[in-house]
Amino acid sequence: MYANGTSIIFEERNNNVIYYIRNSVEDLLGIKYNNNIYYYVKNLQNDIISIKDSDFKNKVCQSVK
């Protein structure tokens, strides 16, 4: 794991590198994994509720019961 202060920049897991994408105020926006970019969709409480690929197709969605 490689960090800049309290923010993780990237980490290696099982020979794969995960880069964390942040904006200028260090909010987490998404990740780059295996040369693919994934974006986080957040609700008003800043919870990640969905992950979209670079074509903005859902990859992971949180379901509410």
C-alpha cells in the first residue's frame, strides 16, 4: 500500500495494482484496476451505492430491501 498522508494512492493485491482516483479535496471518485476505470456513484450521505465502468454501465449496485 502506498499512501500520501492519510490517503491511499494505490495498493497491490495478488499481482494486481489498484489506483484510487480522487478529486482536489481528496474525495474518492473511483478506481483504476487492471487498466480499467470504474467510477463510484454516491448518495447524499456520501455512501457508494453503485460502481460504473468507463462506459457508465453498472458493474455493482446496492439493493435496498
